[in-house]
Amino acid sequence: MNIDLTGKKALVGGASGGLGKAIATQLAASGAQVTLMARNREKLEAARNELSVVQGQQHEVLVADFAATSFRSTVQGWLAKNNVDILVNNTNGPAAGGVLQKSPDDYQQAFDLLFQTVCSTTLAALPHMQQQGWGRIINVVSLTVREPVAHLALSNTVRASIIAWGKTLSNEVAAQGITVNNILTGYFDTERLRSLMEGQAAAARKPVAEIKASMIERIPAKRLGRPEEYGQLATFLASDQAAYVNGVSIPIDGGLIRGI
């Protein structure tokens, strides 16, 4: 199957590294013009310079800090001047910790970081998609919305709200040629996962290698995911071939989720 996104414009959050960069890389390889969004300009520009320009694309960067109060005005201002056909909502997760370790203020900050950024960015990008009768919205979330992890209370809670909101939105825009889907992220070999493993290792007073080995042992595939595999799934969801895939939450986790 040949996925051709030539002429499509994509905005990818968290694209300076990790899964966001992997998504941007695959979208560009399939012909899309990509704007990479994150807070670090230097990393963004380095990532942009690695993207394919085989279709003559002119990739861009958008410096925006998801945790800053200026995020909404920055992104809405950019989207008022730039059209987006494919929107990938992706941010780094909040700090790890259990339910009893977090205060109400922690939950509010996590809500603003994860949900409010998705909501404001999506609503600002939608008018163009509705006008042209085509659009793809992809929310990067986590498998923990189905099987909560004890030390990720904030992420478990708030990312579940994105799932419910995305499903509701998908029903309202489906007839306009717009799809809204969620990817439930398993364990991928990224800087974020390495940071989480280091935190677990410190708390348990164990070597990071032991934490990693235990994690891999729980995965039926017996390995961590490769970021490029994630990018391939996202690119399929962004394509015409996925036009009838809407309102779903797709795990990509090597079989880690035990339920059917």
C-alpha cells in the first residue's frame, strides 16, 4: 500500500524528538509538508533538517511551550494564518506519582497541559478542515487509559478525558470528511520512557537495566517498540486509506494490553 500525502499540511506536537519526531518523519516521507511544534527551537530545527523534501516540501517549526500560559494564543495565532489538514496532538506527560502523592493543583496543571492544549489546538484547526471537507486529527495518548499504572496517576486520569472528548468530536465531524482517532501508546524506546525507568529505578533502589528487563518481560513481543513503527501507524491514520477509521482508540504496544 502506497500512502501519498503530497499537498497535505501537517502540524505535529512534541516533534523535536521521540514519537513526535518519528511521526513527522514518516509524514514527510509520504509527501506531507510538516510543521514541527515544541518548545526548543534548536532541537526543532535539527529535526526539521532531517525530514524528507522529496516532494519539494518546505517544512517549518513552531516554537510553543505546552506548559506555558501563552500556548493557546501562540498556536491560535499561528493557525489563524496557516491551514492544517493533519493535526497530531502530542505532548510530554506530567510528572510521575501516585494518586495520594498529587494535590488538586497538580491535577489542574495536568489538565491544562494535556487536555486544554489538545482542545484549543483542535478547535482552532477545525474550521479549515470543515471548509474543505477533509481532515485528520490524531491524539497521542497512552495504554494506561485502559490499564492504569499506579505511578502515573495524572496521566491516567487526564488522558482518559482526551479519549472521551475525541470520541464525542468524531461523531460530530464524521459527515464532514474529518476523522478523529486516538493512539494508545505502549512502551517505546524514547527519552521519555528512559526517564520514567530512571525514576522507577531510583524509587525501588534497583538498577535501570533491571527495571527495563522487567518491563520487556511483560510485553508479549519481548521488546520495546521502535519509534518508526509508531510513525507508520500515525501516517496510515492520516491517509485517505483510513477514511473509514473514525472515533477509535488503537493500541500499539506489542500485545501488552491484556484485554480484548
